[in-house]
Amino acid sequence: QVQLVESGGGLVQAGGSLRLSCAASGTIFIIRTMAWYRQAPGKQRELVARITNGGSTTYTDSVKGRFTISRDNVENTVYLQMNSLKPDDTAIYYCNAQSSVLSNYWGQGTQVTVSS
């Protein structure tokens, strides 16, 4: 089993920045990719950014150029640096880890609220 604990959410004005962290513990050696998803009220959960063990990254179009995902394999932590935040970025952000057999693990979520 893998446990994920997110931190770093909060309230910020439009144009501001936040950095989310997700610390992984447990059987972390099975993790292949880590990602951040978000879910806004009344909307489906969507992928925000993903990073592989090798460091390859993927972003959803709406955050390209503003968000950066990174991974510290020593600390078993994944980060999401969010710059130039917009009200549309308001959501609960979830950390995800996927194993080599495609099992998914989720954190409890952290609220990000961007005021206009």
C-alpha cells in the first residue's frame, strides 16, 4: 500500500502562486508515475500534471506555462508549483500515484481557492 499526504493549499488572489506538496510513504518502490488531479464543484476530476520515474512530464493545456510538476525521489515527494493562478484553478487538488500494475492511490485532497 501507498499513502499520500498533500499540503500547501490555501486562498490566494488571482495572479498569485502556491506550491503543493505530496509526500508518499509505504511500498513506494512500486510507484511508477505521480500526478496531480483536481476537481472543481460540479465538474469531473481532471488530470492537471503527471511525472514519470524518469522525469517525463505531461500537463493539461489550461496549465501549460503556469504550473510545474517536479519530483524528489530521495524525499519521495512530488510538488506542483502553480504560478499566475486564475479563479478557474479553484478546486480540490488530489495527489495520485500509479504503480507498475496500474493500481491507483490517492491523497485526501487539498483545497485551492483563487479569488478574483
